[in-house]
Amino acid sequence: MATPSTSDQSVAPLLRSPSSSTLSSPSSQTSISDATSNPKLWHKTRALRALAFFVSIVASLCAGSVTAFSLYGHLFQSRLHYTQFQINGIASAMSIAMYTPVPAIGYMCDRVGPSPLALLSTILLGGGYGLAAGMYHKGLAEVSGGGQSIKTTFPPMILAFVAIGVGTSCLYVGAITTCAKNFGKGRYRGLMLVAPIASFGLGGMVLSQVGSRLLYERQPDGARGDVNVFHFFLFLCIVLAALGLIGAFSLRIVDEEDLIDGAVEELERSGLLEGSEIFRRRADRDYGTIDAIDDDAGVMDPSRDDEGEDDNAKLKKTWLLNAETRRFLTDNTMWWFAIGFWLIIGPGEAFINNLGTVIGTLYSPKMKSNETSAATHVSIMATVSTVARLLAASLSDLLSPSPHSQYVQTGFPTTLPQLRQKLSVSRVALFVAASLSLSIGTCVLASGAVQDHGERFWIVSSSIGAGYGAVFSLMPIIVTMIWGVENFGTNFGIIALTPAVGSTMWGLIYSAVYQAGARDSPLSADGSDEDIFCFGKKCYSSTFWAMTISIWIGSVMVLWAWKGRYGWAKRGIVI
């Protein structure tokens, strides 16, 4: 074997060290041992993690207000006289605003932490729901006065829901990133990660019940009517603004330096950091003449060492996160997984946004008394989705194999697992099973089995809710298992961008089919306003058949990422 050169010798210790990183700072290396030996520090760390977890759960619950759009979406049509295209425009604008900036939001969260994002959500959510409340109230006044509210209220309403979408994304990404990084170790890390995700889904049920049972309109006979949209928006404005402020002080990553150091050590053992420019610069500084100039400099000026240590920690963190982002984007299996996720989750997103109008197509106007309630099925979907999220995470933790560490998997022997038991079910198998559950709901609806039978609609809402919830919970778990938690915000944000495209695409397709059915309706012959409504199977059947096929294709693509050429199974990735 050739004798290593001087430059190689400076890098070689990085690859031979089994326990520590050359880049690790002394304070970060000892923080864990200090925490275990110091009871006060240990209790403080646990308290910070517990507080961050609790706030993450509550924040995600209230951020789930966006999933209650179906509770009031149909009232934009009947009260403000918006068309189905305009209602879908609002829902799509909110969805695009919620998902499109997620990569940038996740990038910021990884680098500056979740607290600034929570503060930003206070401004966006408070201002967004406040503006929406004002525009809705103004629209009602203009319609009651015989005018048209669309021209004056529709553009500001779009702006309001764009702010709501971005604010929701800030609060939600901050919450789940906090849980992913604070609880990346342990047997039940999947369940801890999914807890805020499940709360987000549960928020639709809780807030829809608050709206329909507490903030409702009174009928002339004193009976309970639809939700009072104006009061509901004001309620959300106040609650979400307050939660954002609380999150700004309580959402934090505990012992983040240890997380970064561990990721560096894992990559060093795999040999992936050999030849890195940052390591060479650090090695030159350690072995060169800089430290030999004045050994007493640190004694004379202690702050100098602290400043250098902080700069090194920031440099190390930035380099690691950028390197892992490049590795993530150049992984071909990630793109198969992301596109498959897009094809699967898009139909679920579009169904949620259009649930109210889908129910409205089940009966003709003469049979309105037999129509089921949108609020009921929003609650059914939210409940089933929440149970499915928690169940999928629990099965993932109990039945699926897991790697030793919480860091990115390289496929090297150092990351291979010790299977906990003989029975083992891959998380990809759970993911595909969930997607098939979602397709059952779309297939039943497309077949027309629930037309004129609203009492059967629970089959559709529960199947789609279960599949949607499980798929959305397993996606971030798979991301953390394969690509680690240290760059989770960025990685999750890139894949979470796909539902915005899916929701918009399927929302437009559904609106086009719905509007075509409304124009062909016999009710439009008299020239009345009824032409904006559609009744019957023709309003949705072709759309949901196409959604079913899309889900099946997406499932095949995810299976290819797992078992295909250069897939996770071929590379020894534990999933």
C-alpha cells in the first residue's frame, strides 16, 4: 500500500475515528454526558422537549382549520353567488400557497429553527382570517342589497386564503420538524413524528364541530342552521394568532449540536466525507501554523475561542445540510417516490376541498330534506384520518425494521438493523395498502353507488379519509428513515410540494366536469341562477374514475422505488 501524503494524513483521522468527529466542538461532545450526570440539566432538557411537543400538538390541531374548508365552501356558492370554478380557485390558491413555499420554509426551519416561522404564522394567519371575515361580511351585505359581491370580494378573498395557506405551512412545518428532530431516537419515533400530523387532521373535525355547534346561524324558527362563517373566521383569527406567539417562544430544537455532530460522525464512518473541502480547511487549520502562532491567545482572550467555536459549528451545520440536500435531490428513488406520492395524494386533497359540493350532487333540489350533512362527513373524515395516521405510525414502529441511527442511510453495514421480531412488514407495503384504501373510496363514488343514497356516503368519506391519513403520515416517516432527520424540514418540504400540484389539477378537472353537468341540467332552461348547481352522477363520475387510475399508477411507482432497479431494497436501505 502506498504511503499516504501529507494532505491525506490530515484527512485520514476522520475516517478512522470510531467515536468522535474532528469537527465536533468540545461543548457539544459533552452535552449528553453532562445532561445525564446533572439532574437539573436533564430535567430541564426533558421539560423543554415536553413543552415543545405539547405546543406542536396544539398548534397542528388549530392549523388543521384549512381542512374544514368544506364546512363553509358551499356557502360561498349559495350566499355570495360564487361559481364552482371560483370556489375551487380559492381552495386551489390556498393549497398552492400552503404547499409551494414548503421547501423554502423547511430550508429556513432547518437553518434558523421553528420559532421565527411560528412568529410569521401569527401575522399571516391572523391577518388572513381577519381579511376573509371582513370580505365575507361585505359580500353578504352587497348581495342582500341586490348587488354583485364577486367583483369586490373575490380578489381580496383569494389574497386572504393565500396568506392563510402560507401561515398554515409555517406553523405546521415548524411543529412537525420540532418533533422529528427532538424525538428522532427511540422505538416510537414514528409515532412521535406523526402525533402533530394526526392533530392536524383531527383539527378539521374539532373545528368543524365548533363551527357547526357553537358558531352557527339561527333559522327563523329558532333551529340551528349553517355555520356563521363571519364569526367562524374571527374565531380562527384570534386563536391562531395567539398560538403563533406562543410557538415563537416554545418551539425549539433541543441539543441540536449533538444532532449535527452525530450526523457528521455517521457520514465519516461511511467514508462519504473523504476529500471534502471543509474538512481539508479544518485539517489545515489544526495541523498548520495558525494554532502555533500563539498558544496563549485563548487564555488571554477566552471569547476568541467561543467565537471560533460558534463559527465552526455554524459552518459545519451549513455544510452538512447543504451536502445532504444535494444527496437527496440526486437520489433517483426520491423522484419516483415523490411523483408516486403526487399521483396518490392529489385525489384525496381535491376530494376534501370539494366534499360539500360532491354531497350536493347526490340529490335533486326536490329531495333536499334527505341530503346528508357536509359537517358530518368532514368529522367522519377527520376522525378516521386521525385513527389511520396513528395506527399507521404504530404499525411502522412495531412491525417495520428500523436502522440503528436517526441519520441518513448509506446502505453500508454500519446502518443495517437488528430486526426486533420475526414478523416484519415494510413501511412501503403499509404505504401501498393505504393508497389502495383511498382508491376504494374514489371507486365507490365513481360507480354511482351512493347517488340518491346519501346514507351510504360514509363508505366514501371513511375509505378516502383512512387512506389519505395513513399515506400522509407514512410519507414523512419514510423520509426520516431513509434520509435522516437532520435535514428533515428541507427533504419533507420538497416532497410535500407535490400535493399542491395534485390538488390544483384535480380541482380544475372536477370543476370542469361539474360546470359541464350544470350547463346540461334541465334547471338551466328557465334562465335562473340554478345553472351554477349540478345534480347527478354526471357531475363527478368521470373525474373519480380518473382519480382511481391515478392512485393505482402512483402505487406502482412507489413500489418501483422500493424494489426496482437501484431501489431501496437493492441498495440495502432499511425501510
